[in-house]
Amino acid sequence: MLGAAALLLTWRERQVRWWIVLSVVAILGEGLASMAYFWPRNEIMFVEGLAAHSPEYLTQVAHEFQTWHWRTRMGFNVVAAVAFVGFLRVYRLRWQPGTATTAEGTAGA
């Protein structure tokens, strides 16, 4: 919700737009990965548990969860953090106009 609001409020700023889109896509991707991959494993480990699965299988599922947690969630968080550049550019463009970056990446006059 806040990502969509940020995107709408900053859409006119070309230097910012795609950074914000990247951030929103990373957040949505993390949510979809959680629903598709992590939620079923949580149900296996914490709802069904030993009543439905062997200890060996639960250990395997826990290992899969940990492995993919570091790969996917951390990856999405890194992308979202990098996309924070867009918010920094909004700040520079709107509240510090003398420090906006040009196309060459140098500080403006």
C-alpha cells in the first residue's frame, strides 16, 4: 500500500520512478515467494508436525526453509535496499534542489 502511494507520488520524477518500481517489485516478489514457498513449509513444520511427518522429513523441510530464506528473502531485501536510492533522489530533487544529480552523476550547481 505504501509502495503504491510512493510510486504515485513520485511518478513525475523520471530519475526516481524506476527505483521506486524496483522497490515495489522486490517487496511484492518477497511476499509471493513467502506465500508460494515458505508458508507451506511453515505449515508442515508447525501445524502438521510429527503427527503427519517423520523427524527426518521435518529436518529436511527445516533445512530447505533455512537455505531458501537466506537466498530469496535476503536477495529481495538487498534489491529493496538498493532501490532506496530512489527515495534519496526524491529528497534531493524536491527538498535540496541544488544537490540533484545530473545524467552524468555529478552534483548540480
